[in-house]
Amino acid sequence: MNAGTRIAYLHGFSSSPASIKGQQLARAVEALPVEVRPEYFMPQLSPRPREAVESVRAWVERTTHVNAASLTFIGSSLGGFYATHLAEHYGARAVLINPAIHPEMDLAPYVGVQRNLHTGGPFEFRSEDLADLASLAVERLTQPERYFLLVQTGDELLDYRVAVGFYAGAFQFVHGGGDHGYRGFPAQIPAVLRFAGVAARFLEAAMPGNIADS
């Protein structure tokens, strides 16, 4: 394992580490040669926003020195919002997949008891959580070049144009069609891993043909 490269995948609202994209990325990382394989962290995030962020911070800070250049947060939907907050906090890189920009507004209709999409387990999403999300928001990116935005215009839950505007100056790939789950994500995995610091010559193992799309 390449101890110098660390990747955290942060799932979306009511999702889990069973996320299809998170699992596809995990398989791509596992397929890399061991000498360049990043440390890969894919936690179950708490429905409490501050607890979710603190759990990722605990992983980052378990070593005595945080090397921001080696750290990449990859987040989908609400996970993209968290990834942006954490990347700004640590000066790290982030990859955002159909990210939420204003979850304190987007998730307001979901206050109440919800169920995890993968486990079926119930959890309560509270009005206080909306306030916590608002407090975690990043007003503007300090270094847009540290961000890589992946959006699909067919996202049925979030307006991709809001993300394109917020991440102005970042690396962006705007793909026509698709959906909120980001259809065809395996095709983007080599670019994601390259952005995270994996040398291009090692990425053949992470090509879509080598990763099951399920």
C-alpha cells in the first residue's frame, strides 16, 4: 500500500458504504499494484452532519502529521458537500460527484423519519441537522484547482448548473444525460484516481473493463 496517498469516499444522504459508486471505486483501488495502492476509507456516515464530519476528521488525524497533498476526499451528493468542507479545512483535494451545494434547503422536505437505502434501517433527520448543514457550508473555494467536479445534466434531484457555478475555476466534466446516481461512473474512475495522485501508468488496472458495474 502506498501510505502517502489517502482517499476517503463519502456517500450521500440515506446511503451507506454499500453505495454502488463507492464499491466500484473500492474495486478499482484494490486492482492497483500494491506499491501504489492508496489507503481507502469508506465510512458509514452519521445522519447528524457534525458527527459525520468529525468521524472523517478522526480518520485523517489518526496520524500525527496531515499531508494535505496526499489526501483526497471523494463525495457524492451530500457527501460532496462534506468533501468540500473537509478539503477546505485541510487544504486537500476533492472530487465532487453530482454534489449538493445547499443541502440545508434541498433536504428540508426530508425532515422526519427516513430509511437507509441499503440497510432499510430507520433514522431521524431533524430540523437541527439543517442548521448544522448551513453552518458547515463553504462560502467560496480558496483554491478551485484543488477540485474536480463531475456532474450529469440529467440529475433529477439537483440542478447541475448550481454546482457548475459554485465550482467555477475547478476542473469540470459536465456530461449530458445521466441521473443523480451518475450513470456510467466506472468510465471516470481512472481520471478520479489520477486526480487523487495515482500515476497514469498504473491506471490500466482501474479501467472500466476490469471493474464490475454493479
